[in-house]
Amino acid sequence: MALNPAGDSLYQLVGNTGEVLAFDVAENGSLSLRESSGGLPTLGTYGLVVLEDG
């Protein structure tokens, strides 16, 4: 799981489903799903690196 430096986006790698989920973080801390991306193998070891233009 990774939170961007601005604190308004959260990224979660779900290895047992082979998905990466991207959430928007509201000012009150609630999350809303922005995007999901699948297609990764459902078993394996993963790392998550978040790169942003800043």
C-alpha cells in the first residue's frame, strides 16, 4: 500500500487477486475507488512503486 506525498491518492496491490487498486482520499479520510487494474498472476511476490510528476 502506498500513499502519495500530497495524501490525496492511495494505491493498493492485492496479490491474491492480481489487481492494483487506486483510491482518491477525501479530506475526511474516506476512500473512493478511482481505478482498478488486473491481469497480474494471482500468486507471487510483488512490490509496488508509485511514481508521480511533481
